[in-house]
Amino acid sequence: MSFQSTLINWYLTNKRDLPWRNTTDPYVIWLSEIILQQTRVEQGMPYFNKFLAAFPTIGDFAAATETQVLKLWQGLGYYSRGRNMLFTALQIQDEYEGTFPVKYEDLIRLKGVGEYTAAAISSFSSNESRAVLDGNVFRLLSRYFGIDTPINSTTGKKTFSNLAQSLIVGEQASLYNQAIMEFGALQCKPKSPNCDICPLNSDCYARLNAQVNVLPVKLKTLKKRIRYFNYLVAMKDDMVLVKRRGPGDIWQELYDFPLIETAQFYREVPETFFDLLKQNFGKDCNVTDLGQKKHLLTHQTIYVQFFALDNYIINFNQNADIKWVTLAAFDDLPQPKVITDFMSAYSVKK
């Protein structure tokens, strides 16, 4: 039995029942693909359901505000994906008269849609013969065919792309792409796959050559950036002081608290921290420690310190991005997860 047939037979028996697999609607498939980028199915499923309920059609999505989209996206990370989705929805309204495209060459022009996503949507919605290449597919092809070229190198991407496209020729594209992705996700897992029950084990290079834990090869990436955020929590009655984050950094257009960022933990640079504090909030202001949090992002590790801010002065003319909002209004605004978690814990303690 061929590699492709083995995968398809396995898939028909073992596939998960996922809602976006029961449709050829490119809009629904697009929702699922963008939400599941860098996200496990278990984590992404509630977000998929929320978005589809809030915006049943691409027209509904195009009519949304950025605040609505980011609030629904809250906690999922990579917030640029949510902003790109809104841009794409408006682009489809303008350039495609509200009809979601299904062809690869049209899809690849949409903001936030790369080669993998365009291949997935086109093959799942119109059966176009475009091979998908995600992490699961890279891993399976590397192990089965014994390819040790780094998957994140220019040469590696070309090598795997050519191989993947050659394998889909003559196959039912939608079925084959789903099969190879699902096989990588459930059977040929990154760590400790059960090779003894794998239907491909008799011809798998990695298994036959004790390379399962070696392949695929990936070039080392840059070290994570380490940052120290000192949040200042100011409250009066049912109001809280918030700040809208600007462009050029993480969490763009989300709302958090006034912030002093230091190059080291504040206790290691107390003079710097308190100098900045008094410059921004008056020489008589004072702070009380409210707790710490370590927040992990893909390329950054952020050590977050929360302080209650008292006896402060704020020049709103010089700090136009800072404002008072009610706690209820703040709850409706999109926030970084670290802020949402703090507010949840704080409300319990009060």
C-alpha cells in the first residue's frame, strides 16, 4: 500500500470529529485555520465557536470593530492575527464583493494568509491540489523519508515543499491533506510517538535508523528577550486607571495599566525605578507590592510586578493614552492575559 493510501485509510478510522471538517465553506475553514495557528486544537476550539457565533458570515466579521475582535481574541496570543482577520474581512468585502475566495492565488493575497493557510483553505473548500506544510507534515515527511535538512532553512523549505507537492498529485487533495496533518498530530507526535502501532513503521527511515528523536532538524533560533514590567494599579471607587498600548510592541491596541519598564528587576535597580515613578506620578507618590507574575511569550519572557499606586498626580495632557474607566467598562475592553488574570485574582481578594 502506498504512503498516501496508508495515511488516508488511517485517517478514515482515527480522525477527530472537528466542526470545520464538516463544511466546505471557506470562511469557516479560514476562521479555524487562523485561530489554530500556534494554538492547540483544545485551546482553539472555544475561540472558534465564539467567533463563529459572533460573526456567522464574512459580512458580519467585516462589520465588527477592532475592539470587538480583540476582546474575543483575548488570551489567545499573537494578537496581530485578530487584527489581520478584520483587515481581510474588509478586503473581501471590497475586492471580492463579500464572497470568500477559494483559489490559492486569490487566498495568498489576503493579509495574514501564508502559503500553508492558502493551501489548506483552497484544498478543503474546492479540492485544489495544493499540499499543506505545517509542523506536523514537516515532522512526518522528515522522519519517514529521512530528510535531515533543517526544516526552517531556505533549502529545507524548498525541499519539503517539492516533496509534499509531488505526493498530493493524483490524490483527493482535501482528504489527503487532512489525513497527513492528522497523522502528524495524533500518531507521529513530536515526543515519544508509539512507533510500534504506526502503519508506516516498516518503511519509516527514522524508526529503522533510530532517528525518531533526531528528526526533524531545526536551526536554533535567537534567545528569548527578557523584560521587566512594573504595572501601577490606581483605583478609586469603581474606577481604574488604564492605558491603551500603542503600535510597535506586543499587545498593540490592548488595554493594560500605566507601566514602568526597567532593564532589571525593580529591586535590583531601585533608584532607577523610583526616579521614573516620581517623574511620572509626582514626588509624593508611593506604591505597595501587589504580587509578581512570570509571563511567557514565544520570543519574550516578561517578569511582571504589580503595585498599588497612591498619592499620585497625573498630567492627562501629557499622557493622553491614560484614562479612567469603570471596572465594568474595563472588563469589556481587550486586555493582555496577564492583566485579565490579575483582575480576576484581585476581585476575589477584595
